[in-house]
Amino acid sequence: MNKGNELEYQELSIWNLNSILNYIKENFFQIFLLILVCIIIYTVDYISNINIILFSMPTYIPGIGHGPHQNIQQKLIKKQKKIKK
């Protein structure tokens, strides 16, 4: 076997710890950016879930409520006004 081919094989070997460490040293910035992207995606998803929880709560201020309960409340108010007259 040729000595040059043997060195190339050792450089590309996944099981050689030195080649893995050299790869990490050479591509540290790219690996760091990949990890940073994963962290950013996780935090944006977490903030989005908190936002959904906060804005899905019903409003407790009368007259601002949205949804099916608002129509029922308006009908009850109209009936009460008619009864008072």
C-alpha cells in the first residue's frame, strides 16, 4: 500500500479521534453557528407558545369580549331593558 494513500485514509477516518478533533478545530465557527441557530429556533418557538397562551385567554373587560358569548350577553341586556320599561 502506498504511504500517501494510507495518510489520506487516516485523515478521512471517522474513528480516528485526532481527525475528529482537527475537523472541529477547523470548522468551529460553522458548528457554533449551527448550534446558535438551533437555540434561536427553540427560543422563538417558546416565546410564540407563551404569546398564544396569553392572547387565547378571554377578556374580562365587559364590552370588549369576542366570540359566541358576546352575542348571548347582548341579547340578555336587550331583554332586561325591555322588561324594565
